[in-house]
Amino acid sequence: MTPCAHGLADPRMCPDCRAANRRRSTTPGAPIQRATDVLVALAIAVRPDWNENDVRATLASAAITGTTWEQALVGLARLMVDGHAHPRELVPDTRDPLTPRRAPTPDVAHRGAELARQALTRQEQP
């Protein structure tokens, strides 16, 4: 396999190459299914300090405010890997929408990737 133009050894791992391939594709993408119960279970497994009812209420609030399922999924995943985040940060505070959100720490993405690797290896082991 030849490296992609963006420097990654595997072009399938490059978001720019995948986006270009999607634009060239004539077939529709796979349908996205809402899996609220699974997302809540994942959030509670990753962050045992979170309350299940808070996560469900946050997802409901997000849907009411017009957040798409895809946005809620990605947003909640980002909050899960931030050790200082709370589920309610998914939906902006309507009382003061100009209040800036707390910025995540710089290592959040790396810690999230490491947590995902650990979760995947735990599931594969019998």
C-alpha cells in the first residue's frame, strides 16, 4: 500500500483521503442508526462518575435544541474522554449563551485514543 499524499502510511486512515473518496462515490453512504441506549451504556462504562439520568437528559435536551444524532454522538464522545467534563456541557446554557465553554486540556485526544484502544483489547480477550 502506498502512503497517501497527506503523509499517512495507510490512506484509509486519512480523513482527507476518505472525504475525497466519498465525494467521488456515486452510491449513498450507510444509514446511521440512533442507538441512544448503547451510547448511554458506553458513557456510563467510560465515565462511571456520570449519572445515567444526566446523560439521558442531556441527549434529550440536545435533540430538543436541534442537535442531530451525529452531532450528539461525537460531542458526547469528546466529553467522555475529558476527565473534567460533565454531560450537561453537550448542550449550551440557554440562560447565558455567550459564556464560553471550558476548553479541553491539550492531551484529551491522546487520552481518548488510549482509552478506546484499552476498551477494544478488553472486548477481544475471552
